[in-house]
Amino acid sequence: MISQFFVLSQRGDNIVFRDYRGEVQKGSTETFFRKVKFWREDGQEEAQAPPVFNVDGVNYFHVKVAGLLFVATTRVNVSPSLVLELLQRIARVIKDYLGVLSEDSLRKNFVLVYELLDEVIDFGYVQTTSTEVLKSYIFNEPIAVDTARLPPLGPAAIFMQGSKRMPGTAVTKSVIANEPAGRKREEIFVDIIEKISVTFSSSGYILTSEIDGTIQMKSYLSGNPEIRVALNEEMSIGRGGRSLYDYRNSSGSGAVILDDCNFHESVRLDSFDMDRTLTLVPPDGEFPVMNYRMTQEFRPPFRVNALIEEAGNLKAEVIIKVRAEFSSSITANTIVVQMPLPKYTTRATFELEPGAVGQIADFREVSKKLEWSLKKIVGGSENTLRAKLTFSQESHGNITKESGPVSMTFTIPMYNASGLQVKYLQIAKKSSSYNPYRWVRYVTQANSYVARM
Amino acid sequence: MSGHDSKYFSTTKKGEIPELKEELNSQYKDKRKDAVKKVIAAMTVGKDVSSLFTDVVNCMQTENLELKKLVYLYLINYAKSQPDLAILAVNTFVKDSQDPNPLIRALAVRTMGCIRVDKITEYLCDPLQRCLKDDDPYVRKTAAICVAKLYDINAELVEDRGFLESLKDLISDNNPMVVANAVAALAEIQENSSRPIFEITSHTLSKLLTALNECTEWGQVFILDALSKYKAADAREAENIVERVTPRLQHANCAVVLSAVKMILQQMELITSTDVVRNLCKKMAPPLVTLLSAEPEIQYVALRNINLIVQRRPTILAHEIKVFFCKYNDPIYVKMEKLEIMIKLASDRNIDQVLLEFKEYATEVDVDFVRKAVRAIGRCAIKLERAAERCISVLLELIKIKVNYVVQEAIIVIKDIFRRYPNTYESIIATLCESLDTLDEPEAKASMIWIIGEYAERIDNADELLESFLESFPEEPSQVQLQLLTATVKLFLKKPTEGPQQMIQVVLNNATIETDNPDLRDRAYIYWRLLSTDPEAAKDVVLAEKPVITDDSNQLDPSLLDELLANIATLSSVYHKPPDAFVTRVKTTVQRTEDDDYPDGSESGYAESSSHVADGVTSPQASSSSVPAAARQADPAPAPAPVPDLLGDLIGLDNSAIVPVDQPSEPAGPPLPVVLPASTGQGLQISAQLTRRDGQIFYSLLFENNSQVALDGFMIQFNKNSFGLAAAGPLQVPQLQPGASAGTLLPMVLFQNLSTGPPNSLLQVAVKNNQQPVWYFNDKIPLIAFFTEDGKMERTSFLETWRSLPDSNEVSKDFPGAVVSNVEMTLDRMAASNLFFIAKRKHANQDVFYFSAAIPRGVPFLIELTLVVGVPGVKCAIKTPSPEMAPLFFEALETILKI
């Protein structure tokens, strides 16, 4: 069990503090913050503090959510994954209730937050983190904060950027807040979010590729109807013979082979083995219906080519090409390409393609990195960046080894790499006039997308 | 609701407290509620609003739940500082606990349990009794946790009022939430008690396994963790348990998955069918890998656990090495752990892939990570003979990039590679020498110098190279000086020409006359004497063949690994330290039975003692005083003695020949630490501990036969040890049928087979029987067992002895984690261990206590403890004619203080 729970701002201010057992001294918040801020190990230079550590017999756990530090302490030999998972869930529950998770919203709603914390944990033992269950015990109402300038939270938040099709306010709506009109809008969101990791070798060959996917759901349906979600029928779990899988088109509906998957506790799998449908009564709040992992080969959305060549005395040239290998009806956005340059680089000048719009290239002097950001890339297109570098000293003759790898971050809405699909979403409710909004959305994001040089 | 809560944080010009007081007493409900909110706001930012206690409590009697909760929150915070006023609230609490609304009933019980005021506790019992039997599950589950709260305040009360029985009844409750909380409460109570309270029988086991399926995710973790202490009777039962736990591996909650993995691993130890084991390994792999898709914080925990798991069962993830490749955006703490596991999984089959990765990492930005990657290449070279050459060529490539810290790190690992494969890769020395003048880190310098000295005959200009270092000899760190000294001697022995001869003069001069470092001086004198008396002997010594090294730098000691594996999915598995190395509970409400108090053997002891052991192994409380020495230290100081030596010693001893077993056993009472786990002893498990009874030392042993055959003919033998402990009579263990266990008390004598050297607590034991090979294990000698009953000194003789002993005989140590909260109890405990109280005085705000004790042959200990009651931190100073015993004494004292 845990002893204390607290939330600190990035500056170390105490925003929420709850002591459940009175066995850890009062100064724990300062001790924790000092330790995290000035983490050192074996006399090495500053490093990042691990999520679990011990100071004077007190064990500290922390996770970072929305720029805030969620911390728990204990003196006993607890399950660390339980505590870390709990901290994530507390963040999610608070977000469900407040609509937005930020220092401001926590401060404005501290009474509600304490009420939640008392129901979530008793004497250090987790009672429930289900937004749904908690509803019967919570009496305070949330106070809305200005959402316009706040950084969004949670995987579904990526839908808020750019795309106009998404009703932006829905995601920052509290589960217990009433609509101004007095009537709730009947809607349900099902998001298929995939984070892809690809490592290309210097010759462009794929070394590793992996997809971490989540089917995320957020339901605002009244009366808690049962929902059926049907996935690809041709889906198998667990790799049998490796290296046997064939190369599939990412947009095709071929067989999907998952390495492993797991499900939310509300999901019933009675017919899953037969027809790949999941049945559930969605609880309130945002939650992952299913998580899956896949190492089956897939076509990576981008091909990256990077080249660095010496071009005369103390000079070099860099060429980076990014080719989008998905359909032209799809557009990727917020793309950032980064490449570390040799340490002795002093200057870089850039040359973008003629007619390039929404592109910025920059040389980060301190970290010696090239950064190229593109507002969007349309499927099928190719973008090139040329840079001329100036060095302060001779290279050791191996300039390629001293630069790179090129890494990329991006978001591609309405695209998924695995081929996993929600075939239909059935809401069991008798009335014929009942036709709630159903939003099934796909998005793919880069996790670790790297091309070596 | 009106406006924002944050407005409550604003201050007013008119004094804040009087204004709040006025508002709290307002006739308007809303105003009162707002006022309480303001009070809470002030409280959370650390302002003292305790003076409003009465006014806030007056708001308690309300139907408004929102307001009631706020008042309760206030009460929990301030009741302790206002115990007399807190009584005012009792009536409302008791009334609320009978409210028709279950939420209010639960709220009342929950809050009362959080108010740690004795007077309130008395009133809590009746409501708690009612609520444990409430119709509403929400009330029952709250009451279950409340029993644990009450136990923490007043354990006796809980036992007297029969709450433990009610709690056990709740295990059969029809609501899984209630079951989970009852399990959590019982597990906590058990942890703080030395009596068996919560024993998992096969009956409770099946009940809990059934409840598991309906529980919330958190409840599943409570139950799985409680069940992991259960020891299955045989392989069949183990398989049954595993079968019912395996579906938990599919859970989205990582804590559930890891706890399920722990449980399966535990039961696997008992499963004999290799097919079943292989199949289980296969099932566990994907969920373990999936943990690496969670948030980085959870990945870190998963990786630390996987590190342990692959040491025991390398096959589980043998094919999954790719998932441990570092991602570009992994936090550094995740990358470091992945590297460690990659080294563990590296094999001839995947080494090319792995090296490609390491090479890439070695050019990244983060210096620590780069260094570790270079080291990883070296460790793979040492681990995989066939890949060594490839590893070296990667290292050479990296050296050519000429990044300073990469070069230095590479040289350090190449030195190790030379140690592992002598006379194989010297051709690369020339390349290394190119980087000579860029070396500025002591370890790299020392490594390079070692290489030059070791291969002096093959390096043409070895003398020039070494000479370049000699100029700065006096300024070098001692690590480099020592290597320079040895390397110069090697050079001289290999090439006894004029140059080296002059160099050796300079070095020996520097290292003997102009240094304050005793290590360096001693080594230099030895060389000097060797060289001047017998240069040939010097050659034999200095140029002797060195033992080949292996890569065990991150391999854990087997007994420690055993203990850590039993603690998978706990903090212990993240720190890679046994629980008692970091668990320090401040409050302890334990009526601990002393060793002496154990009831002497009764016939019924058999079954009970085995279940004791099951609890004892996993509960940190019990293990704190009992884990064998080797397992307790992260760095296994006493390396397990090589087997042939020990055997030789044993057989060579004539004063106590191996003793046969011929008499019926005597049951043992206390939970003994396991010294030979069943996994090591082919099913035979031995638990043992030295204890003192009626002025005599006994070795209390428990034998459990988990193997498939009957075992008989037990004999025992002790190796030489610091106290000369040996068996005073034969070991008395009857034939053990499979599944049976027997305990015995073996009388011991002292000063029989004394070992030389400084005293240490290592006790090496050999046990044999007619069916199995000889088992060797290490135990720890607790000094507690040696304190004699006649150790009490008179005040005057204490003072005289203290003065007569020189100051050099005084040793002191701080125990920052130890707390004395009840002086009387501590004195009683000390006395029970034959540490006798002499006097007490006050010094500033601290209390100073004096004690005396003695160990056999009349060696006295004079003890001074300085502390502040209730505050962590105890300073202990001792004076004794045998100061070399001090470390053992402090260990003993720590055990006593910790209880």
C-alpha cells in the first residue's frame, strides 16, 4: 500500500497532497523534488531519475502526466507496477472528472480532487479507479477552466489538432458536467491509435519494426447500452512460424497477425475466438478497450534517405529525402525530422525545394542538431532538404559516423499501419429513432522512427 | 455552484481566522459550506487553522454529504492535535454509522479509523462490529480496511474484540470487492505479527482463485500477491494453480500481469514435467514483452524484473532479443536496462545483430549510455568466445572515431578481453598505443599501463611508453600509481637492460619514500625485497600466469537471486536488493515473541512449523532477522567456498566426525530462515538458525522433504569458523517420507574448530543423507546467540572498565533508520537478549543509555546508546577488549532495535 499521494508542478509546487497512513515524514515532497531535479548516479553528470527510488527508507514513485508530477510514497515492499499504474489511472480519473488536467484545473477543483482521492484510496489500498463506479460516491461538481490554451492529455487528444471533422470540445468535457442546453449529446468515440517504431539500416533496409496499438473508447451514451465491436475476421494472435508472414499492403484488409493483445476488464470475449467481436458495456470515461502489439512486417509510411558528404575544406553537404508511401488521399501532419550533426559544426545554411510551403529548417547550435519541420506531407509526395555545413576543425575522415541517425516524428490521421479495423460498431438499444453519433477514428503516430546513416 | 474554488485561497484584509469563524457560524447553509471550503484550502497550503476546530465540528451534523466530507477531511488532519476536542465528534460518528444511507455509514467508519486518538478508538469498536456485518457491500469493504487501521493503532484491541475472525469470514463474502479488501487487510496484519494469523490453506486457496475472476483489477493484485505465499503440496496442485492464474496474463493492467507472472514462476519450481514448464515459458513471453509497450515508467519496472527472470530461465525470452533494442526516444533509465538484458540474451546466434546495435549506440549523444554500450561490447567478447574477434574489430572501429570517452572506455574493456584470452589479440596493441596521450581518466590510464607491462616483451618501445607516464608519477591517482609500479617491475623482469633499471629505481624511490599511501608503499617494498633477494622468485611471483576471468560482473549471487525471484513484482525486484535491505517501518505495533519464549516442543509442532516457514520466507518482518548473510548483501562479500576445499577441511577434522542420525526428532517452533531452498537441494529444503536457550547455544534446524523419495541417514558437519562452533552431539533426524518435515535442536559447542583471520559471521555447513549428494550452504552466525547470562556489570566496575580500556578500543556506528519509540519495551528486549541496562542520563535533548554484555571466554562489551525517543536515528558506541568484534556486535544490535 502507499503512504502518501501528491501532485507537484514542474517548479515543485505542492498542488495536491494527501497522507493516507502518517508513516512518512512531512518533508517528503521537498526530498522528492530535490532528488528528481538533481539526480546523479555514480558521480556521473546529471541524468534522468528512474521512476522508482529510495531515499532514507522511503520509496518514491512518480510519473509525469501533462507536465505534472504524480507521486506516491511508501515504506514497504509494494508492487511497483501497481503503484505506477495507479498513478496513471488517478491522472486519468481526475481528467475524466475535471475535463482537463492542468495545474489550474486541479487548483480550482481541489475539493472535488480530494473527494476523488478519498474514494480511490483508503489507508493506502486502491479501492477503485473506475470513473463509472466513482460516480455514485462523488458529490462535488467540476468547475470548468479555459480549455483553449491548455495542452491536451491522453492519446485521443491528438484528434484535436488540425482536423476539423473532430468535435474538439467532446474530448475536454467532464463526465459529470451537464451540457448548457440541459440535454446530453449522445455520442461515442472509438479511436484506433497506433504508435509505430521502425529502424532503417544505412542501406535503407528495415532492421526492426513494431506497432503498439490501442483501441481507445470514450462513451457519452445514456443508459449504458451494450456495444459490440467487430474487428477483422482474419486476425490471429501469437506468431506461429516466424518469417513466414507475407508482405501485406497496409491499406488492404488481409490477415492481421498480432503478437499479443490484452483487454479492458469490461470486455467480454465470448465470441472473440469465433468471429472477432468484442462485447462490452462501456464504463464512463476514457479507457483502452484493447491493447495490441505487432511485429508482422508492414509498409512503413515514410522512407527516409540521408546523406552527408564532405564538400571541400571544412565544409560538408547534407541531403535528406522523405518520401511518403501512402495514398494521396491521406495527409500526414506535424512532421519533424531531426539529425545530429558533427560536434564541430559551426554553421548550417539550408535550401528548401522551390515552392515548399509550411516548412522550416533550423540548426540548433547548442545540441548540434538539424531540425526540419513540415506542416504537412501529402501521400505519394517527396520532400528534400539540402544543407551546407561549415566546420571549425578537420573531421577525422569519418563524417558519416559522427552524424545521424535521422529521427522523425509525425501524425497521420485516418491511416493505420497494422490493417486492424473496426468493421462495425453496434449499439444495442431498442428504439428505432435512437441513432447516436459514432466516431470511429484512426491515427498513426511515430514512436521511434529512425534511419541510421 | 458559484464561482471558482480557487477564490478560497485568497486572503482578506480583516484577520482571516476571525472572519472564517464568523462565517462558519453563519445561519446560512451555503455560507457555512463555503467557509469550510476556505478552511480546507488554508489547511492544504499549510496554514494552521486548528483553532477553528470547534466551529468546524459544529458543521458536522448535516444531511449535506458534500459538507460532511469536508468536515471529516478537516477532522482527520487536526484530531490528533486536539484529542480532547475530537471527543466532541464521537457522538456524530456513532450516529452516522447507523444512518440509513450506506454512504454515510461507510464514511463514518472510514473517517473514525483515520483518527489516531486513543479515546476515539474505544468508541470505534461497536460501529465497526456492526459495519463488518452490514448489508451493503460498500460498507463492509470499508469496514474490512478499517480493521487494518485499528490493528495499526491497537493490535490487542483487534484481537480481543474478535475482529480477526470477522475479517476471515469476509474472505467468503459474496462481493469480490469485500473479499479483496479483507485479503489486503489480513495480509498487512500478518506482516506485522509474528503469530500465524492469515494462513492460506488449500481451502482458502480455491476460494480466492474463484474470487479472482470477479475482482477488480486491483483486487486481483491483492489476491495474487497473497496467494504467492502459498506453497503447493505437489506438482499436480502447482499445475492446477498455474492453470487458473494463466488467464490473468491477458489483463490490460500491468500490475496484474506481473503478479500473475510471479505466481506462475513460483509454482513452476515445483512442476517436474518439462513439457509443462516449456509451455508455460512460451505463454509468459508475449505478455512480458507487451509490458514494454506501456509507459516508460512501467517499462522500467518490467525490465528490472525481466533481468531477474532471464537469469533463472533464459529460454523464456531467448528469441525476443529484438524487443530489447533501444528506441531513439526511450528515457535513459530504460535504455540502460535494455542494454543489460541484451548482454544477457546475447548468443552466438544473434551476436551480429547485437553488435550492430551496440555500435550504433556507441555514437549516440548521451555519454553514460555510450560508455555502457562500449562496455557491453567488451562483456559480449568475454562471454562469447567465438564472437570475441568480431567484438574487438567493432571496438577498434570505435577507437578510430577518436571520441575521447569512447576510446578510454574501449581500452578499459580491451584490458579485460586480454585477461580473458591471453596471448591472442596482441596485434591490436599498436592501435591502442596511438591514443596513449589522450587518456586522462584513471581507469583507462591504469588499463593501458597494465597492457604495456603485461606485453612489454612484444612492444618495442615499452620503456619509452612507460617512461612518459613516470614524469607525473607523484600526481597520479593511486590506481594509476599501483599499475605503473607493477608494470615497471614487469618491464624490468622481462627486459633487464639499463633503461628499465633506471626506471625501476625512480619508481621504487617514489613509491616508498615519497608517498603516504600505505598500499603503494607496501607493494613497492615487497617488490624491492623480492628483486634484491631473488630475482627468479620475483619472476615467478610477478609474471605468474593469471587466472582467466569470466563475465560475472552483473550476475547475482544464486541465493540472492532466489530471494529476489521470490519477490518478483515487488520493489525488491526493482532495486535488486532483499526487502530487509530497504524496508524500515517506523511504527511497529508488534508483540514479538522472543527466541527464548518459544514454547518447547509439543507433538503438534510438525504441521505448524512447516507453515511457519512458508510465511516466514516471504514476509519481510520475519526475514529481517533471519536471511542468511550471503543473501543479505548486494555485494556477496564471502564468496561461496570452493567445494573441494570445504570437503577437504571437513573430512580432515577429527574432533567431530560426521555424526549419524539415530534418534527421533524434536519439533522446532520458530519460523526459521531457509538456508537451502528446495530448488537447490533437489527437493530437500533446510531452514536453520543459531539460537540461545537456557544458556546454551543450539542450531535449530528444519528439514522438509519435497522430493519424491524418502530420505534418511542425515549427518551434519561445520567448517572452521570464527567462533569454533561445532556440533556437540549427533544430528537427530528420522527418516523423512516425501512431503514430511522434521525439526531438531542440535546442541553446539564453541572453540572447537577455530578459523584464523579477523572474526566474521560466516558459518559453512555441510549436510548429507543416504540418498542425495552432500549439500553445502552458508549461514550467518548471529552474535545475539552468544551474549551470556552473566554479562551484567555493576555500575562501578562498568565505569572502571570503561576508563581502563584505551580509546582505540572504542568503536561507534550510527543507525539512521532505527527508532526507539518505547524505552521500556526496548530495555526489555535488550535484557531478553542478555544486554543489561546499567544507567541512563540526559544530554541536551538526547537520552544516553549504558548497557553491558559479555560473550563466552568473558569478553565484555560496554555499550552506549544515544538517541531521542521516537525520532529515527540511534548512535551506538561500544568499548571492548576485542574491537574486531564490533561489526558483528552492531549487526546484532540492529536486529534487536529493528524488531
